[in-house]
Amino acid sequence: MRIGSFDFRPGMVPTLAFLLLLPVLVGLGFWQLDRAEQRAGLLASFDAQRTAAPVNLNRDRLDPEAMLFRPARAEGEFLPERSLLLDNQTHRRTVGYHVLTPYRLAGDDRVVLVDRGWVPAGESRAQLPEVGMESTEIPIEGHLDQGPATGIRLGGLADGESGWPLRIQYIDYAELGARVDAELLPVVLRLAPDSAEGFVREWRPEHPDGYGPERNRAYAVQWFGLAAALVVIYLAVNLRRRPEELND
């Protein structure tokens, strides 16, 4: 193919590399844009729900999907002897746990898991954090959520674990209900930052390292930039000046 005073003669190896890499780079760019939109939507929903009327877990009918991020309150009693440690949770690039403590609703047999916040992991896997409580029969406030994000489920909920607090890999309300011997509500109440008996609580749904959708958009620009650079390199490698042009 002639392009001005150049011939475009793509070789097999650079062409194969180009065809393999370009879709990957472009796909990563669009994936980051999609992540940015998801995160922006979560942030907007979180901020919008902050002004909604609080859900009273002792008396209101629960709709977990419609009530995501809604403020909530309850009266009852913590069951700290059945606390759970959700594993592999990071905060500011430090690995730790989210502390989930069952809370039995007053005048009811139902229990809600209360996310009391993040705590750092010990120096070894055998060293678990201290998550005891000074007060258990206290009213609580926070907002409703489905709990901290977890990765791919490669094993059981608590393979090889025993005793309390119980270290778990993900949240499964049915299995956890059996382990704590209670009917669990299919929702997590994330304890308000100013409430007692909590740990590190930064609940706005940003990345664990503290950044929002703008970082994902910046990553998208980087991936698209690499894709553009690949196109330029591919053209430069496969363009050859025509012999007659060299003799002028």
C-alpha cells in the first residue's frame, strides 16, 4: 500500500502483536471508564440517601435493595462473643479486617450484623485483633449496606477457622445465621462514625486507598494513550520510503 512517498508493508510478527495488543489496551480503557461510572453512581446514591428518613429496624419492613445506603437505627443488644472478622480488607494500603458483630433486636429474635469498622491485621495470622466491647445494650445508628466487598470465592466461608472471633472470607447470611445461631437480616448496618464501640469507619464508597472515579478516568486516558502509541509505532515500523524517493 502506498502512502505518499512511503510504502506500507506490514510484517507478520508486528501485525500479530498489534492485533493482539490493541484490543486489550482499548478494552482496558473502556473497563476503567465503566468502573468510573459505577463508582460515580455509588457515590451519588450514597450522598442522596443520606437525607432520607432513617429506617427503624425494630419495626420497619426491610427492603435491602431499595434501602441501600439509607440511614438506619435500632435498639437491642450486641453479641460480641459471636463477632466475625471479614478477612483481606484494606484501608490506606494496609491489610486488616472489618469487624462484624451480631446485634439482637429488642423484643425480637432477629439479628443484624453491625459493621463496626476496620482494624489492622496482626503481625501474623495467629494474632487476631481485640474486638471486645465495654457496652452491649446500647441503641445503634448507621446506614444499611451489603457489607464490604470481597474477592472471588475460592474456598469455604471459614475453612480451617475455629473459635471466636471467627475469621471469614465472605458474607453469606444463611451460613452465618447458622453459625451465630440466629435469624440474620439480609443486610449489614454500618455503624455511624460518631457511635461508640467502633473502629476505623470511612463509609463513603470510594476505593480503599481513598480515591474516587477521577482516578479510574485517569487510568482510562493512560490505556487509550498506550493504544494510540501502539498505532504510531506499528505504522512507523512498517512504513518504508519508496526507492525512487531515496534517489531524489
